[in-house]
Amino acid sequence: MENIKSYVQQHKDRFINELIELLKIPSVSADTAYSQDVIDTAEAVKESLSKAGCDYVETCDTPGYPIIYGEKIIDPNLPTVLVYGHYDVQPPDPLELWTSPPFEPVIKTTDIHPEGAIFARGACDDKGQMYMHVKALELMVQSNTLPCNVKFMIEGEEEVGSASLAWFVERNQEKLKNDVILISDTGMISNQQPSITTGLRGLSYVEVEVTGPNRDLHSGLYGGAVANPINVLAKMIASLHDENNHITIPGFYDKVQELSAEERAEMAKAPFSLEKYKNALNIEDVYGEKGYVTNERNSIRPTLDVNGIWGGYTGEGAKTVIASKAFAKISMRLVPNQDWEEITALFTKHFTSIAPAGVTVKVTPHHGGQGYVTPIDSIGYQAANKAYTETFGVPAIPVRSGGSIPIVALFEKELKSKTILMGFGLDSDAIHSPNEHFGIFNYLKGIETIPLFYKYFVELSK
């Protein structure tokens, strides 16, 4: 451990500067205006893996953005760790809410990060966390302490559904053969209390379109006489929850597994302050499904949220118009056993059925994925826990995350491997939001902890 700390301290300025250079490239996969930047980022990742010590690195073409594959095989008889990450990032909007430009990384101190945090889009999700693994490989190669084989699969479409990744995995099962998959695209409880994510929610993401008259109408001449698609859409969306914030789609909860009282009690051991939670968000009170506390609502229960809604005139000043169309984007976070395609079909059937006469409704599925649970008695979990315990001084707490990484279930299906989610971000790091950041402490601590996972995984596998 002292050798690991010494190497990180000796090279920390370079580690930070390399990440900053990577964060300068605006690899926004959702916007085709950034296509070349996404490709440039892929090449930067490829170069970094070569420099870190991979013996073989290639750019793998896909129907979408390329996947960077790298490997260092020291002995085919030893275990193999497959590292997954992504180099694409969320759009930076709304730009006016950033305190510094999203693709001009700066280090600022905060109350939570007194030693500084890198503010930039992708700092935590996922360039910073992905790059920890690149630097951990460098550390093990340079110190001759790599105890097993390692493969890297870094994609560029995670933020838009990973369609090409599924295509790639299905066609490269032998290339990707492994004993455990390691991902850092999640968080932990705090810088004092590490945690390991053992569950992820699934996802169904759809876009809805409500159409009324064949053109925009004058709201004085036609108001009250024809259905207003925006009014109708608002009512339809409001009806998707009842007075207890239960989702009203028939069949939605049929396969939801209720956790036992004992399991809920274990979850409750994770330190959590409701007052700090509310203060951090500047809200008067929390809100959600009746019968569940906050940390259950955002992890073990399914949800339905509107992610965007638009229609009509939204420019400066007034325009008295009844829009011809109204739109919304809606995401449903799902728990294990809920099939995302089945839920999408249930939503589509219900949403079209509640449309009043005078409008037509179109539902367009975008993407989705299954939920996932990993057992805490697996060798991978135990190795991760031992690694966290050594670097943080306390054991990690198993937690279920409210987020979704749909490809985790895909990996288990196609590669027959369990995934270990070793996250080093914090809830306060503002991923997907303006002012995303990643603590210097967290970044360097990840580089310290990851080599220990390899060490203990090999030891426990004997």
C-alpha cells in the first residue's frame, strides 16, 4: 500500500493534468455537432491505454461511435478483469448555469472538497472515473505488481443508450472473455464512508407526441372550441400518478419485488441526514411514494418522471396561439424483475388509451435496460470491500443505486460475468447538471484503491 501511495503522490500532478486535457474535448454523443470531438476523444483514450501499458489496443468500429479495446495478458491461466467505462458525456445545457465553461476545466475548492475538485462536463461521469482505471494500470505495470490479466472496453454511446455496445458485445464474446467486470460509473456515500453499489434500477425512456388541429390556431378564435394539445398533455401526465404518488399504469407493479423488513433495515444503516439532503437541494420537503423513505424511493422503488415538455410559443413576449402539437420526454426507472420492454408496452397502451377525443397520441420508445443486483457474497464484492477497507480505513456499505447502467444486465447475459461497481463519485458532484465536478481526493483515492481490488481478487480466486 505504501508503494501505491508513493507512486500516486509522485505522479499526481501529471495524473490531474492528463484528466484535464481529456475533459477539454466536448465528447457529447447526443449532439451530432460534436461528432468529431467524440471520435477525437476515442483516439485520446486509445493513446492513453497504450501509454499506460496495454500490449494491444485497437479502435473497434461499430454502427455508431467506436469502442476502444485494450488488453494486457500476462498469463492466460490467471484471472482476467474486464474494465468498462465510457468516454462520451452529457450535453452541457443549460450553459448559463455553469460558474465556469463546461469544457474549460478548472480546479475549485468546496466545503466537501477542501483539497479541490475539477469542474467540467464529464469530470465524474465518466471520464474521471474511467481514467482512474487507466492510471491504476500504469501504476501496476510500472511497479511490476499487475497480478492478473486485464482488458478494457471503453465506449462512446453510454449517454444515449449504448446501442452499439450491445452490438459489439454480442459479436466479440471470446475477445471479451473474463472472470469479473469492473466499472466505476457510480458513487459512494461520502469521502469518509465508502460504499459499493449492489443494485441498479432499469430504465424505459419514451417520447410522447399529442396532436390536435392541423395547424397552430388563434387562441381567441378557437380557444374553448378545440382540444389544446398542451392542456391535454398536462392532464394526461398528471394522471400517471395517484394521490399517494403511485404510478397508475395497469400492470406496472405486477413484477416489482418487495424487499423484506430485514433488507430494508440493512439499507437503513447507511448514514443519511434528511435535513442535509433537503438543504443541499434547497427544498422545503421531500416528495414521493407513500409508505417509503427517501433512500428507498430513489433506489428500490420504480418511478416515472417527465424529463422535458414543450409545445407552442416559448419565445420572448406573447403569442396567443393554440399549438398543433405538444411533446414530452418521460423516463421510468425500474427495479429488478421489471422488464423494460414490457413496461414500455404497458406505458404505450395506457397513455394512448387515456387520450380524449380530439387529439391523437404517438409514443416513441428511445432506449431502455434491465435492472441488476449483485450478491455481496461473491469474490468480486469481497475483493472490492477489502480494497476499500484498506484505503479508507473502514469497510464499505452495500447500497442500491437509483441510477441505471443498462449494459450491466447485458454483460451478465452475454458474457456470463458478474459486475462490481466501484464508484468514487459523490451525490453532490452534479453529474448531468451544470457545474459537474470530481474531487481530487476521490480521483487519486480511486487510483490507490483499484490496484488493491486486483490483488485481492486474485488472492480470493485461488
